[in-house]
Amino acid sequence: MPTDEVRFDGRAILVTGSGRGLGRSHAMLLASRGAKVVVADSGVNVDGSGGDASVAKLVVDEIRTAGGEAVACDVNLADEQGARSAAASG
């Protein structure tokens, strides 16, 4: 097994849908490899209803506890202003 691993030190990476499932896994992996992660998830249900800002915050807390850097972002990324805001938070 190769010992080389891709590092993301000094880079900010926005991961959409990173409050749960595969997005969460990607956010955690990127953070473990040095990325500053923007955890973008508004906590909506699969059908688009509801919303829970704490979903992103929980992942941010996990990343920080593990020694990484992260910020939560729960804006609507379908909206241009929301997308600009998310990109600026990194």
C-alpha cells in the first residue's frame, strides 16, 4: 500500500451536502489531510423540506475536535448570493 497521501494544507475546500452521508465522509477526510473545510449543509430532508443548521455545526465540531479547521455554512446554494457567501466563508 502506498504511503504517499494527497495533502490539502493551506487550501480551503467547500463540500456541499457535508452534514451527512458521503458529503460528511469527504469533509472529514479532507480535513484530516489539512484542508480548511466549509461544511455546507442546510440540513433539509431528502425531499427539500425542513432545515436544521445544527447538522453542519455537528460536523464542524467533529473536525475541530480532531484538530482540523472548519466552518459551518447553511445558506441556500441554489441562490447566487448564497453561493457567493459560501465561497467567501472559506
